[in-house]
Amino acid sequence: MSEKKIHINQTLKNIIAIVIIALVFFFVGKLWPSGEEPTKMTSDLLSQQIQNISELAVVEYNYTNMGKFENQATFYGWKVPFTTKSFIISYDGKIKVGIDMSLVEVKIKGKNISVFVPEAKILSHEIDEKSIEIFDETKNIFNQISITDYNQFAIDQKDKMETSVKEKGIIKEAQEKTEKVITSFIKSSYQLSDDYEINVNIQK
């Protein structure tokens, strides 16, 4: 009976010892979560991380446009009668606005982080070819419509839409969103405390 009691007591002691060791390792793990030091934030490292994003498109502007092409043959500055050619075209387009992240630079001084970014611009402008529809196309044998007419008209229309985007303030909107995105990226990447100050500066 006494041998059994001694055996039980010894087992209980072993269990208690295991629990104590486990608790010690637990608290040590809390104090030193890993044997590696956290990555130190530097100007060069942060600049490289942002530049690796390449391009940042923060605004996507989708539109449907309709325009009319008209042309008349001329002879020494005089318009030739009955040579007018014209067509109306409608199509869908998509414009992406943002910044070239490869040009971003970062300077860190203490807890002040200065980010230098280029001005926002139109990164891409695409027309959905499947959406193109042509109406009221003339059949003038003296001045026939050519592929060049369509191509040049598309270029002219693109320029007009890009001008419209700038007039509507979409470039400015993209600039403001870019500043917010970069600030959030830096804060979340390094889990910065509130006493850090991040300033985004636009380089013109």
C-alpha cells in the first residue's frame, strides 16, 4: 500500500515538474517571441519596398462616348462640293489614373518619415473594341472613308476624354488617394505607433 502511495506521489511530482517547465517556456516565449530581431525600417529599405509596386492605379474611370467625324475634300483651300464624308461612332473606354511608384523616394529622420511622390497621371487608356458601333456612315465615291479616318478619329477622341478627366478633377482625386494608400502601407507594414509622423510630398 505504501509503495503504491509513493509511486502516486512520485507521479504527481513529475506532473507538477512538467507543468512548471512548460510555464517557464511559455513566459520565456512571451518575452522573446523569436530568436530573430524585427526588420529595421530604413530610408533605402522603405523606398525599395514602395518602388517594387511599380505602378499604383488608384482611380479607374469608365465611360461611354459618342462622337461625330466629318471631313470634306479641299482644293487650294476651297471646299469641294459633294465630297463630305462623315460617320458617328460610339464606344466604351476605361482610364486608369495613379502614379509611377518607381519614382518614389523616402527619407527617415527619427520618427519623421518624408515620402516624395511624383504627380498623378493617366497610366492607361483603353477602348473596348467590342463595344464600338458606327452609325450614319456616308458612302461618298469622291471622298471615301478610310481606316486612317477611323484611327485618327479614335486618337482625337481619346485626347478629348483625357482632357475631360483632368477638368473633372480626377487627377487631383487620384493624388489624394495615393497619399492615403502610401501612408496606410507604411503604417501597416511596420505597425508604427501614433507618435510617428508621415508626410507625403508631391514632386512637380
